[in-house]
Amino acid sequence: MKVKNIIIIFTLMAATALTLSSCNDFLTIYPTDKTTGKDFWKNKDQVVSMVNGAYSAMLSSGVQERAIIWGAYRSDELEKRQGYSHTNLANISAANLLPSNGYNNWADYYSVINRCNIVLNHADQVVATDPQFTQGDCNQVKAEMLALRSLCYFYLVRAFRDVPYTSQSYEDDEQNMEVAQSSPDSVLQNCLNDLNTASQYIMRSGAYGQGDSRNWGRFTRDAVWTLMADIYLWRASMKLASADPSSATADYQQCIEYCDKVIKSKDAYYRANYSSFNMDASDIYHLNPGFARFVIGSYMFPDLFVLGNSHESILEWQYDQDVTPNYGLQNLYYRISSSDANSQLMATTMFSGTDGPSSDKVYLNTNDARYWDNIYGVGSVTAKEFSVRKYCTMSFGTVYASKGNSTIGPDKQTGITSYDHYGMHWIVYRLSDVILMKAEALVQLATDDSDPVLGEAFNLVKVINDRSWIAPAIRNPQNNTIDSLRWSTYSTKEGMDRLVLAERERELCFEGKRWFDLVRYCYRHMRDNTVKVDPTRLMADQGTLSAPLSDEMLKLMTRKFVDTGGESVIYKMKNEAFLYFPLLRSEVKVNHQLKQNPAWAEEETISKH
């Protein structure tokens, strides 16, 4: 493969037969160096193959690994396996985010972006040459590429903050490929504009037919709306730390609006397709229970993380154990070789043991089914790390029935999932995430501790928490509701802010969300400092000072350091710049328009001399 600089993407060595899931037929993916010839862009099949190629590139191990490293590993929920030698992982955990670290490489995401740009810049011409490729087909294809491109840019902004943005496709080595960075506000606004366009033409959710994997493996309208809600939520948090925090209000309101659109759409789809089920007329979420003692496959964990493509899921990458194995997930969570029972990353001690809402433990008590489901060896008082069970088991059984596993877990020991054929899907978005996004936005819109929106947010969190309560539920005799959470414990704005953050970790742990949740929380608690965040400017243009980090966030982030306490990490994490990875050294050397993250600019200068 050949790379000239940061944006230019790779030329595939040969055409490859790939598939997006085991439910679909094989699809020919053309190499990108054959997409500009005079015989290409003539018919519908060629467009479809290029679209499939963009989705297939999103399934690469580099993309999957970084979704986990960027979104989860930097947080308090994961650590490098003890005794496992891996310099890059060790440096990230110690907040030594060096420009030489391979996980700073963003090329896999820009590869997807370039594929999207190629389709966006050529699809229209096929309408004129192939009657089978209608304008409606073209609009749908372009909508999907706008959405997929926006998702990639959103990952990049959350990992690096200031990133190059381009809608130009690179198809010739003679093209000028140096592109300067844009501010996060500019990049995210471009994404929101594109997503708004995409929402008008993209396939509605469920339109492919019941059971068709494309309903989850491709961008649909619900997925577009969810991504928009997530972007608004992120940008609003940055604005709260800016010189004009009032500007965040509109973004939080937009987040709620798009969350409501998704919730309404999912409700309508469920009622239309699951009418034979006895459903509560007042239930608009239709979440599977978190625990079912006798009915296999009818509760949340196996439906989402074993079977896949649950009715709760919104966007889910469709890996296949025979053709497109999920190697990135396998190495980081499952195991690193056929002879090794462990993976590179392990869950921290916060996931074992419970001690109430003021504890450093994740779960409030053992009545939460997620406490038993998400890791192996739960309950151990001596273990310093735990294997991740979420995404790593093929068992449909209820873990709680045996009170967890005292060992690493029979799923790994007996090889129910072969090391060489690991095909677990990866959930990008699901309904619980949307519900908790809405709760977070509502809390931030509260004007004081008596604002009724706090109660609305509490009820949303309780929907998620209640469904995970192990039967028989402990019920409040006054209103026969499940007493999983009590309003009196969280009735202030600060209490609800922490509750939403904690519930997101209980529900979405190991799904690539936690670090981004902590960064948003950090921004929300930086607004009282004299140095303000400016999302409209590059960090490198704001001088040597940038906003100091939230003490509350740093304490949460370093809870995983049970032996050292994390004091050295707290000392290093001085300001906003340290929330983001530095640019890869080789990228800075090849593209002279790039400005290094100022947290690492001094080292970069030293390295050049």
C-alpha cells in the first residue's frame, strides 16, 4: 500500500470479494485505483460495489481497534492486561500520549472518508448512463455516504479535536493532498449539514424488510438522527466551557429533538412488527428485560451481544466469522491467540463488587443483571483485573443463575467461539444510548435544582435501570414500581449529572463510549475557570494556555489505578489539549499544514532536531 500523506488513502492491491454479513450475498469490491478509468462509473452495479467497499473498509481491524482504544481504553473502565508487554497501550494508560504511538494513526478512518467522497463525486454521472440507476437510487446512495463520512469525522474530532476536513476525493497521486486542520465547530457543523441532507433521502429504518441485516448494518434514518443527537450533545458540552455557555442551549434542545424522533420511530416499528407480543400500551421503548430465568434468548444480553441485530439496535457493524472476522475486537477483548485464554485489555476492579451510589464501584448492588453479565469472575475480592464478557460469549444462559463465574469463563476456556473465526458484531448505536443522551441533555437544560426536567431525566434513567433489575424485583408498596433508583438520592442538578454519567457506564461499558462521556463531563465542569474553551479555533492558535481540566473528571478517570492512585496521571493532564491524542509524527512531517497538539508540540520540536 502507498501513502503520500495524511489524507491520501491506500490503493488496494487487488479486487477482493467481501460480504457485509452472513445474511448477504458476496459483493465484488473494486480496487480504488480502478475507479477513475473511462470504463468505470457506467452502471448501477459499479456504484453499489463502491458503496459496499466503503462499508467494508469500516469493518477493518484498524477502525475497530481505534473505536475501542479512543473511546474506552483511555477511560476508567479498561486497563492493559497485567504482565502483557505492549508499549503503546502502556503509554496511553500512563497518559504518555506520544506522537510516535501507532494508535494515533487516523489513516483507516480517512480511508473510509475518501471512499465516501469518491462515491459522492461520481454517483450522479451514472444516472445519465444507466436507466436502472434512478435519481432516487442516487440520492439514497449519496445519503448513506454523507452519513458514513460524518461518523468518521465525528470519531476523529473526539479523538484529535482539530482535524483536516475535505469533501474532495483523492484518486490520483499527482493531486495536491496537503489539507490544513479545521476547528471542531467547523467540522461538526459540516457533518450536521450533511446529515440533515441525508435524513431527507436515506432509507427509513426497517425498509429493507424484517430480518434483513441491512436494517442495522447500513445507515438508516434512525441511525442518521442518532448521530445528529450525539454530535449536538458533544458540541453543546464544548460550548458550556466556552466564553458563551448560553449558546449550548440550542444544541441540547436539538439533541432532545432528534432523540425523540428516534424513540418515536423505534416505537412505531416495534408496534408494526411485533403486534403479536403482549405489549404495554404505555410503553414507548419496548426494551427487553435484563434478566429472564427460563426463556432462552428473550432477555437483553443475548439479544444484543450474542444474537445481534436486536430490535433495540440502531447501527451495528455486521462482521462474519467466515469472511469478515472482527479481529480488532477479538484481540482487544476476547483473546490474543488460540493458546491464550486472555485478551490485551481487561476490565478494572470497579466492575466487581458493589457499594451503593457513593462508591467507586460501577454497580449499585447485585440485583443488577449487568453486574453478572458484563465481565467474567465477577464478585472476586482478590482479582485485580477481569476479562470482558460483553461481546465475548456465545452463551445464551443467564449468568446470574450460577452467580457468575469464578474463573475466566467457560466460553473462552472451551473455545465456543473459535479464535480463528471470530464474528461478533459491533454496536455503534442502540436505543439505550439514545434514551440516556436525552437524559443528559435534559439535565443540562435544568435552570436549578427544582426544575421539573430533572425529574423527567430521572425517569429516563430509571427506564434503563429498571429493565436490568433481577426478578423478583423489589417493589415500592406505595406505587408498585421497581425501587432500583430513588429520586431522593439524585434530586439535584449535580446529582442527576452524575447519575446519568454512572448509568451510561453501567449500560454502555466496553462499547467505546466511556472516554467520550468523561470528556463531555469534563467540559461541563470547566465553565467556571477563567480560561475558556474556544471550539471555533484550533488549540495551536490559542497560545500556550488552554482551559484546565475538571478535578471531578480526573478523579473519575483515575479510579482504575488501585495501587498507585493515579497521581502521576492527574499531574500530567493539565488542560484541554491533554484530552486529545497528538498527531502521528509521520503525518506532521509529510503535511506541513498540520499543527501539532500543543500538549505535545514541544516534544515534536525536539524530535525534529
